[in-house]
Amino acid sequence: MVKRFLFMIIILLTCSPPRDNPFDPNSPIFKFGFLKGSVKNHYHIPVPYPEIYILGSQKGCGDSTGNFFFKLEEDSYKVIFSKSGYTSSTLSVWIASKDTLEVFPVIAGIPYFEEVGVASEFYKGTAIQPDRCYLTIKAEVKDPDGLQDIDSVKCLIPADNPYYVTLFPSAGYYEATIKGTSIVTIENWVGRTFRAYAVDKWGIRGFSRDFTLVRVIKETANPLYPQNGDSVESPVSFVWRKPDVNFSIHYQLILYEENGAERIFDTEDTTITLSLNPSRYSYYIRAIDEFGNFSQSTYTVFYVISK
């Protein structure tokens, strides 16, 4: 009896049961394979939480390091990898049963505009220099792959024969100033649509919103004190007359010392008082609207003398 019992135990231990569970990877009828990998950008940096859509099957997303893993039936699939603010990548794959396919799709960040605008600059002329008017376009451009990925920034100028100008990096922004254009021409651009775009090093474009030139301010603040050639004592109370406009403005007093050093003072009022050392000075007054358009007064020279 004991021998018979031992024999049955040996039989049970040495014989494998039939594997007919379709979800058992060791079963001969198991028809599943695996798709895994990591989504990165062109600089081999993982893209966190990418969206993954397997056509006709399932949706999912990667983890914080761009890694993903799917269990799929043996078949061919189209897989789309994407993320908001990035390009997408589509791969055609064959998933074989009991095999793991590893892929490394690349998606690229699309340049975008944090802010963008256009403003006019009017400079009051003198007896020997005519009035001048410039146009400045300024944009803050970002890229999910980093600022180093931005290759160029351009803006469409809505002239009768439209053309593009290139914006260049300047203190964290991209800027372009159009000079040598008549005041009448720039005034004709008021209300027209401007649009900018940025291109990254992979040729991917991102477009700004449409924006417009609101106005050209040709009315200037009129300096009343000190006037050209005056000798004054410190503290100096600067006074000017408000330009004849029907919209809100604020002012900048731009002061130059004899050594060329520039100092800028912002104010909402038409007067400001400054303590200044004895020397020769010159200044302008800018009248600026809420959109950054401004007019600049003529150049005024004065002297601060000792008491």
C-alpha cells in the first residue's frame, strides 16, 4: 500500500498538466505579445506622459520618463505617439505571440509664442531733422525642447506687397525694428493683421496668434521746464504738457548725463522731481499707450549748477 502511494506521488510530480489556458504565456495557444519602449525628443530626452493610441485596440499613456508597456494579441497595428504641444509619430508594428517588440518613437516640441505684439515709435523732429517713425515687433518664443531648439523667428508685414522680417534675440525676447519707412506707410498698417512664426532646428513651425498695430501717436509731450539751455538748481522739477490725445497714456522721462549714462523714470503724472549733481544733462519725454506705442519729444539740454 505504501509503495503504491509513493508511486502515485512520483507520477504526479513528474507529469506536467496540460497548458490550455490562453492567458498562460507557456500555453501553446497563448496568442499575445508585448510592445514596450520609450518616447523621446530629438535630443534623446524622455517626453513625460506621452499619449499612445493603438488603432483598433486601446489607448494609454507613458509614465513620467516616457516609458510604456502594452500586452497585445498577435497582429499588425498602427500606433500613434503624441502629446499636446508636440508633433506626433506613427509606427506600423507586428506583434508576434510570446515576443516583446521594443520601439523608441521620437516626437518633437512645437515652438510657441508666449506673447507677441507690434508697436509704433514716433520721434519728433527738429529744424534740421524731420519727424521719424519706426515699427518694432517683439515676441517671447518658447519651445518644449528648450530655447536652444529655436532656429529662427519671422513676422509677416502686411504691406501692399507683404514681406517677412527676421526677429533677432534680445534680452529674452525676439525683436525687429523697421526703420526708413515713411510715417504714411506705417499709418497705413494700422488695423492690419500681423502674424509671426518660429522654426526649430528640425524645420517644425509654430505660429503666433494674429495681432494688429493699434495706432501711431504723433502728438508729443511738450517739455515746459527745464527748457533748452536753462541753468537750474537741484532738486529739479521737470514739467511737461500732456499731448492732445483721447486715450490713456503714461510717461517716461529719459535722462542722459554728460558721460552718456542713461536713466529712465516712469510716471503717470506730467511732473517729476529729481535730485541731480551739478553737470550738463539732456532729456526726452515719451508718451506711451497701453499697447506700447509711443511718441518722443524733442531733445532738451539743460545745466544743473551749484547753489
